[in-house]
Amino acid sequence: MTVSPFEDLRSPQRQLIEWQIEHADLDALIDQASLSTPTLDELSLRRMKKRRLALRDQIARLQVIMDPKEPA
């Protein structure tokens, strides 16, 4: 069975990497916004923090699915 390149784009490993990159980008944006003058409105900052938290949860769930803990 041959795997097409398009199927690989939707692999769980690739999704995990994309989410980790997006989470890191949001981390950097939030840190930069909190250190600089208040150029970003409070609503945008809260939305970025909420998205970052959602990504963290998605990453954790996907990691559990990809590498489940074995029962002791």
C-alpha cells in the first residue's frame, strides 16, 4: 500500500508539529506584547492567550493518542 504525499500532510505527527509551532509563535507574540507598550488591545491579547491554551490542550490530547501510557 502506497501512501500519497497528501495523506502524509494530515498525519498526526505533522499536525502535532504544526500545533507546536503555532503555540510557540503565540508564546512569542504574547511575551512581546506584554513587554512592549500597550499597542495590542486587551481583547486581542485575551484571544491569543485563549488560543494558546486551546493549542496546549490539543497537543496534550494528541500526544496521549500517539503514545498512550501502558498499564502498570
